[in-house]
Amino acid sequence: MKAAKVWFKGFDGAASEAVEVWATEIKVQGGFWDLPPGSSVLVLVNGVSTPVEVGEESTFTAHCKLQPGENTITAGYTEADGVSMKEAELVLNNRVPALPKAVIELEIQTDRISFNGSASQANEVTGAKVVRWEWQPESTPEPLKLASGEEFTSAQGESLELGLPTADGEYYISLTVTDADGYVDRAKTYFVVENGVARAVEWVTENPRWVDDAMVYGVVPHNFGPEGFRSVTQKLDYLKDLGINAIWLAPSNATPTESGHSYNVSNYFELRPDYGTKEDFAELVKEAHRRGIKVLMDVVPNHSAYEHRYFQHALRYGEASPYYDFYDRDEEGNYTYYFNWTHLPNLNYENPQVRRWMTEALSYWIREFDVDGYRVDAIWGVRQRRPDFWPAMRRELQRIKPEMVLIAEASARDPYYVQEGFDSAYDWTDELGHWAWENVFEEPTGIAQRLHHALTNGGKGYHPDSLTFRFLNNNDTAARFLTRYGADLKRVAAALVWTLDGIPCLYTGEENGIEFEPYQTPDPISFIDRGYRDYYKQLVAIRKANPALRSREVAFLGSQGEAYAFLRRSPEQTVLVLLNFSAEEQTYTLTGEAQPLSNKIGKELLTGREVNLSDNVSLAPWEVMIIAFA
């Protein structure tokens, strides 16, 4: 009798290599040609029979529970006379980490704070149950005590009871769980004490306090030096001296084009070899943290590189590829992309494997390297295709490291981002990729008026939770601000960025007046100061020293001639900022919210001199005044 032949649906080309699977259970379908009459279908997972449903024309569906790593799926049949025939094998590489899941529930009571880890989950891959819970304080403004009164240095058990602390600040507690096979997972949570009273955190919209104080420096490793991460590490003392407290690394994941910026990722779990090894990267993060500097990665979840092995397999085998549905497609089955980005195929977030793949990718760099968050490229694309994905992503990343930050490369004018998982978003208009200030400085007159329109969103304002990511230069702004508008305007505009609400960002070389275009400059640049560094250091120091400049409160007073003014407030102080955007002397009249400052004495922070304000303030050409009042 002629032997039957088996085929697997959607796994063409998989015989020569293991198929990567981002799921712990998968449905394997296939069928037989010339199946002998009376035969029963047999499917084995790693040599163990699994339930199989047989359909018409000798087709079958098997629900396969996968173990960690490679799994062998064998399809065969048993003839009526009892003879078993194994006809084909398929190897699936389960990429889901074999870990339990630490989950912390927190409740603040009148006399204690209760932490419960009983909701922690068994190992998703192996099924091994959690057998050990260990609690530790991570970062606390004052030492914590157990509810029993003993000092809390560590504790074991499903739950933890702490006494109520009174020192204001954020209190971080971690839970490490171990399953029966020895696999370990760690989660962290925090609560806040304000005015001596403990409260829970609003996880969706509240960000950790360091984010309000964040002063970011955009780092392009290949512009820092020939050794990538090592070159950045060597300049950490330079960055600390500048005063910034966070760096945003240009895309560092593996890419097929190791030249310039790499928003075309070929492996989300590897790094660019020209930037260095994972050991080099770990050293960079460790040394940055030692200096009080946070490290943000630039992650690209909207699309992969055209050259990604998943996409190449899908191109070759079409619908028969297991990766075909990893990519978004139109009604004709063509892969989708934005603009003219034909080399950047969009990922399909309707596919749960893609959602798990990206979640594991972002979790990996936080869990294994302790990075502090992400600038998320083209997130507007993921939002369009799967708007409910990012809140779920945030919850998982917060479970691992609740103090991490997420910055959306999308408009801060759209409330979706701060309501659905992001701490900050770009200072863009409603049009993708368009800087809100891009037309403000194009003409030498009318700058203050155009600026007011940009800052107020045309009078419509911003969501109350909005935290705008502000800049003069970044990777997408082509020629530097200095090149386009000159030194005088650069100094005034820099003061604007560093005194406004939001998160200010310096970009590689900006503090030294280096003129280049990031996408056109693959080699290291000069860091020799051209007369601007001390000014930037002063602006950073002023922001750091004055709480009003780091608050969320801003009152835009508007333009008068070529001058502009706004107020910043905190419980401790009020700061009046006056800017002259012209080569002519300007007079600014204090009215409205600023009028009560008239005849008061303040300190001008750039010069250190006392200022007794009158109703009319004279501003010299291109002058900036930052006046603090207690």
C-alpha cells in the first residue's frame, strides 16, 4: 500500500530550521495525502501524544502545549492493523521566557500598608507553581518597619505588612518569586507619601517624580566616538558636568545597515555590533546610574526592517510562511507601510504573537539591563492599528520597573498618549512629524506672536496630564537650529526650551554649537565648545535649582511686539520669563497675572542681580530675563 504523506498548514520552508513561536500554546494544522482507510491520526509534542481533531479530507488540528526552547511536533497515523507510521516533523522554538510572574497588590490602610503576592502566577511555560516569595525595600526616603515594629530589610511569604512612614517621597518595594523548578521573576511597586500621608499611585496617568525633573540629552553613539557604547561611557562625566540627568540613546538594536541611525531593526534582542557588545552596554547603563543619569533606549515597535528574517521568510513563502501574519496587510495581501517607507513593513498587532514578541522585547532590556524607559518611535502607527495595545504594554513594563518612563514620538496635542500609557509626547502639531515651532522662526518679525499660537495649541490648550517633550534639535530636524537661525536666536530659543514646562532635551553637540545633520553624519563629531557650553550649563543649573521651572504650571502672558513672557509657579516660588526675539530693544508691560509682580523685587537668575520690576520692563536686543520671586 502507498504510504500517506503529511503536510503542515502555514509552515512551508520550516523543515530546514526551527520556527520561532511567541506563544506557549499553538494550534498546528495539516493533513494527509493518501491516508489509508480506517487509520487514526497521531500528533506528538516532544514524543508525547496530544489531542487532535480530525476534519474532512484527512485534515487535522492539534492544540500543542510547548515547553521552553525547541519542541518537536510529529504527525503520523496508525493503520487499522495497529501499525504506527510517523511521517513528518516540525520544530517550533518557543521564545516565551520560562518564568513565573510576580504580581504585587497593594492596599493602604489606616495603620499599615499591606502588600500581597498571592496573585503571582505559575510558570507560564512549564506550569511550575510559585514556592517562594521574598520582599525587599529598594529605594525609600526613610527606613521602613514591619507592622510588628521590626526593621524591614527583607521578608518572606505571600504577604507583607509595613508600618506607615511619614517622610515625604516615593517608596519602592520589590517582590522576587521562585517556582518549583528554580525559575525566578521580580516585580516592583511603589507608594507615595505626601505631607506625611501615604497614598496609592494612579498607574495610568501618574509618572514617577524624577520624570518631572528630567533633563534629557539625546545621544547618537556613532557621533560620540568610534567605539559606540564605550565612547558614550567615556563622556558620562562630561554629561554629568553639563547637568543633565537622563540620556536618550539613538536606536541601538541590530540592523542590516550599520551606518547612521538604525530605525530598521533586524533583531530586537541584539545590539548593533559597531556600537559594542551587551557587556559594553551593561557597563554604560551601570556607569550612568552610578552618576545619577537615567538611560532611555529608542525602540521601534511599529515596523521591522525589510531584511528581518521573519519578513524575508514571509516574502519567500507567502501565506505558507508562519510569519506571514506577523505583518500588517491590505485587502490584496500586500504588506503595508507609511509614507515612502517601503523598507519598513508594518507589524500586525492583531496577531497575539506579535504583541507578545514586542512586549518581551521591551521587557528584556529593562529586566536584563535595567534601562529606565523608552522613546517610542512611530507609536502613532501602532495606535492607529491597535489602540488598546499600549496600555497593556505599560502595565507589564510597570510591573517590572514602575519608575520607568515612556516618551511617545507623537503629538502632545493628542490626549490619547498621556491617557493610554505614556508619560510624555512630542512638541508636534496635529500633523505627523511637524514640530510645533517649525514656522515660528522662519521670518525675523512676528516670532513672539507665532510662538504664542504654537505654545497654546492655537488657544485650545493641552490635556491637564500633558507633559511635552521639548527641543530645538533632534534626529529629524535636519540642519541644526544654529545653522538655520543664527547665534542670537539660538540663545533666546534655548532659554525658552529650558524654562518652559515639560521635558527639555539637548541633542548631540547642541551645547557646543556643533553644526551637522544627524542622518548625514555617520562619523564622530567634534565636542570642542564654540562658545555655548557655559550658557547651556547655566540654563540646566537654573532649571535644576528652581522648582517653579520643573512644575507643571505655566501661564502664557502672550506677545508684545517682538517680546514674549510667561509665568512658572510652584508652592515655593514664582518665576517670570521674558524673552526678546529681535535685534531691537523691546518694552513689555506687566498686565493680567503678571501685574501683581510690579514693584516687587526679584532675582534675575542669569545675572544674579536683584531686579525691582516696574509696570514696563525694558529688554535689550535678544535679552532673556528669568526672574524668581519667593
